[in-house]
Amino acid sequence: MDVTRANFKDQLPEILKLIEESEFIAFDFEYSGLLSEHGRGPFPGKIERGRKPTMEERYQLSKESAERYCIFQMGICCLTWDTKSNRYLGRPFNFYITPAVIPSLHYDRNFSATGDAMAFHSKHGFDFNRLFGQGCTYLSHSEEVLVRDIRRLHEEDLENDVYVDEGEGSMLKAALKQIQAWDAERDGDTAAFLNIIPLETDRVFNAYQRRLLHQLLRNKFPHLIGQSYDKHFQVQPKIEDREVARAKVRDEHFEALLKEQRGVRIIIDKIKELKKPLVGHNCFGDLCYWIRMFDGSLPATLGEFRQLLRKDFGLIIDTKFLAMNMDRKLYGEISSGLQELVNKLGNQNLPRVEVPVGACNYDNGTRDHQAGCDSWNTARALVKMAVRMYNVGSDDPPAPAETTCEVDKRREQIGAALAVRPNRNGWCIMVDLEKTPAIARMPPWTSLFWVVFGGRLRVNGTIEGEFTI
């Protein structure tokens, strides 16, 4: 289902509950732009023609792309196993994510896009009005630190005097006279107050005038405090307990604004907190955008990126990597493109992967390149491929090509798992599964199958061809 600013708050509790109960989360992003070597221009760092980039070079390109452009649509699909019906149930959600920030947080973002990306999304029916008019908000962890600093600096700045324009002299003189008279008359009454209105009664005080009035009180009447309202400025005696209570209200309002602005990051943080298995299709770039947009900054090198993924995420699976290692003798040629892959797997009856009655269903195939639909297709592809490859057999994937100490250890683990892998069973095992759908399930996450096929992302067009986590 589509999730926008209008229904995000209502849907959030259910989404968080589904994440907690899910076996894994499939995800997909749509970007405002994607940087390529062709579009970088002739400057240092550009990869020369005639050779493939290394994984380190591809990471630097993806990092630059994620720092320049943003995610403006996110799809997640939570999959669970239903023991009553012996099937997997998927709940896909499609989020529009606006780059806009709540104005009262006094923070704004630059928004970059490419013409190619806009044309592509327009061709596939992307609703840009919904993006900017109804999109869900987000706030990265580093942005949240920045917004808090902005607020602190803003409050400190309010205590500094500003220049008094000559044109405001008459307003300040009139206010000074009113305050002096009222302060003398109230005779210590702490419940008294004075409402000051502009000299021209059909107008209101602007922000500069309100600041001058606060400045007047601070310098001439330190025992008084001012409150700004729509049509007047109110002066009251300064009472410590009341000011503490007002400060608490302001803090609570600010925290409420921050929570609202966090938006979809609440979902992202939940997935990371639980370290749920995460499934994408051709998802190396998606992970770069994920970290840049929701954490705030990407590591400087590919090795540091790998360390971050190992520390902050659970098992990460790339369905493109699985698709490229299916047994061609058994299955024939299979495209690793997501939609083609789903179509090819469509004649595999088990395991059943469906959505509950009444939930959003993308099975009509009319919403390609919509993040919610693609996350659903990614989830289906993983379940069917994993069951097929685990029970029937598949090609042995080549060893990771990267040469680092961390990858060397993974290479040893993968080699050891392959050494004890059972022989291919052939299609007869699938016939047996058809008779007992209750066991037509993916291999458990503790299986050596995931040592071989998990944590390995296909990265076409690079020398190594793979990023190994």
C-alpha cells in the first residue's frame, strides 16, 4: 500500500509490528538521480576508458552519487510464514519520501535530480505531486544533531542585541512608556499583564519588532518577560517556576517536531535494531544510499563500508547474486533482471508466496519500477530461488575475487561450506515438496547455504564482479 504523510502515523505501529514478526525484510529504493562514469566529466578520479573499475572505484562512484542525489521512494516488504495455510505472507509498503523539512525546525536541504531519472520515473507513472505534497518526512542521525545545534545557536542568538533601526524609534518609545506606567501601577501583582498592540491598530508586529520588544525588556526591565502572540505582545512579571514550565513546553514541542520529521527513519532504525535479514536486488548502490540518507555520511573507503555493514546490519542477501548462480542445466537460461526473474519463477507452485486478503497486491504486474512493487517481487524471488536452489541444487558460485584480509576469511568460510554441500538432488525433490507443502520453506538462517550465498552482492561492470560483506 502507498504510505504518505496523511496515513504514516496511523500505519506506523502496524509496520513496526510486522517488522518484529517478519522472517526477513525485502527493500527497494527509487532515486532522484544516479551518477555514472559517463556523467562525471573529465576530472581526476574518472576511470579511464578501456578497463573495468575496481570495486573500490565503484564504491567511490556510488558514494559520490548517494551524496549528490536522494531516495524519494522506498519500498519494504515484510515476509512471515503462516503455519495454518503453509504459505509465506508478504506485506509490501510503498513510501513517498519528500526532501522538504518542517519549516519551524529552521533547516533546509538542497535537492538534486537528473533529467534522465525524472523522465524515467515519469514514464513509469511516478506521482511527483504526491512526492512533494504528501511525501513522508525523514531526518538522518547526523541531520538531527545539526538541527539540535541550530536550535541551540538560535536561542543563544536571541540573547544578543540587534541594531535598532531609526524607523522603529516611535514604536519603542510608545512601548517603553506603556510598560513603565503599567509596571508602576501593578504594585507587585504577579498575575498582572500588559498587552501592547502596534501604533497602527490594523497591523501586527513583525519578527524584527517583536525581537526589539524582547530586547527592550531584557535591557530595561529584567524582572519582566515578554510573550509574542498573533496580534499583540504581552508583558508579564518574570516568575521562575512559570519560565521553567514554559521552557519545558518549548522543549516538548521541539521534540515532537523532531519525531515527526524523523518519519521513515523510525522504520529504518527498527530494521537495524533487530538486525533482520535484509534482501535487495542488485542492492550495492541501494545500501550506499541507505546509509547516506538515514545515517548521514558514508565511510571513506570500501573496507570501512564493509565494516559498517557487518556492525550495523544482519544478514544481507542479493537476489541478483542468487539468480546468476542458479543451475543452468536444471533451470535453463534465467535473466537476472528482477521482473524477468519473477516471471520465470512464476510457474513454480511452491512455496506459496501471497499477500493476506485485503492487503495491497501487486500481482497484476502494472507497477514496475515502483519501490513497493519491486520490494514485493524481490521477496517472492528470494523465497522461490532459495527453496529451489537449496533442495534441488545449483551451481557453485566462484570464490570472492577481492583480496583483503577480511574477504580472505570469508573465502575460507565459503570454501568450507561448499566442501560439505550435498550433491544435486534434481527435480524429483521438488515433486516431493509438492506433496508436502508444509516443508516447502527456505533454508533456516543458520544453514551453510547462507554462508555460501548470503552477504554477497553482485556488482556488474567491475573487475571483481562481486562485493563480499
